[in-house]
Amino acid sequence: MDRPSTFFAPMIHVKIVASAIESYKKHLMHSFCDSGITMMAACMWRECQIDGAVFHLHEEVTRNSEFSRDKSNGTTIAIGLFVNDPHAAMAKAVGAGGRALDPVRDSDHEHRQGCMEGPFGHHWLPEKKTG
């Protein structure tokens, strides 16, 4: 898939990337990660995709105060994941062990969305524009 010259790639901080890979594959069943783990400045990271949308799993970077949920005692990121069927995406993630926080419903800002917590406490919002 060709990527546009400018796009966002959220970076999700976790304690240990290697253990996060399998959990993300299980909870976000249509996601996949590239082969191998890359070492950069003593931090490990991995590029992942969900239907071509890129995100990164990255170990904590203390020099930049980029910590996992464990350090913040709350979520450190909420990712809006635009999909064709938010209900199906939510059901798939929850069925694989994610925790539903808000059911999928139509909002007053022309979106159909829900919210679920992934395996490391990050929030994912499967959504679709309705207007």
C-alpha cells in the first residue's frame, strides 16, 4: 500500500515491546507487526499496521519523559481507529480480551464510535464518520 507523503504514526509506549507484540496481535486481531525488533539508542520499537494504518510500539524513553501506562496511573494515549464497521471492530477486540469502556453509538458530532481498553491500558476508539 502506498502511503501519502504526510501521515500520522502514533507511538504507544509500553514496558517491553517483545511481550506487547503478541498481546496486540491477540486483542487487535487484524493488526500485524513487521518482522524483527529494531534497536535504537538502547530502546526497542516495532512498527505495526492495522489495515495499512501505521503505529509504533516503543519502550519507555525516560530522557524524554515518554512513559508507559504503568508510570502514569492512567492512559497515555487514546487512538481513534477509523473502520467501516465500528460495532464489528469493537466486538472483535472485546472478544479477544479487550475491555469495553463505552459502547459503540452515534454521537452528536457525526461519528459512530465506542471506546475499549487494550492489553496495556491504552484506549482505542473504533469509529466511523456518519455525516
